[in-house]
Amino acid sequence: MEEKEGLGAPIEAEKVPEKREWLSVAEVARRVKLSSHRLRRLLNTGKLQGEKRRREGSRGYPWVWYTTEEAVSAYLSSVLSPREYGKRGGRPSKKGTRQ
């Protein structure tokens, strides 16, 4: 690597590993007061971050979704309410008819 005048050696950023607390969808659903069905739908469509892990040593379906409470709250804060995106319900009023 060439040295140029006035420029120091590049400083490499330290990569801090993210500390995530992976919880099952049922546990996260209880904490954020959503249904586990809704969370699984969001995970399957890719709108929510999570991972699917294989269950060990238990009966039933072998795959379980895991996600974090932070990922769900980040998704919920990004979703607009009907009032925020313009739907107020009902039919729009015509101009000049209301007083």
C-alpha cells in the first residue's frame, strides 16, 4: 500500500457482535400482545427478522420460528396507522356541500 501525504493509515472499525436474545414466537407474542399466527405470517413473508430452527428431542412439527422482541417492536413502529397513511374511513366528502 502506498503512503500518501497527509493521510494516515486506515483505522479498521471493530466489529461488535450483536447480542440477540432469540425467543420462540409464542413467547414474543405474549410479550408484545400479538397473536403467534400473525408473527409467523410476518416471518414467512420476510417482513420480520427471525430464524427457523429445528426442534430437538420433541414430538410434533420439527421446525420452530425464533425472533427477538426488538425486531417485532421495530416492525410495529414502522407500520403506519390508517390515520397516518390517509385512510380515515367512510366516504370522502364533496367540497362545497359541508358547512
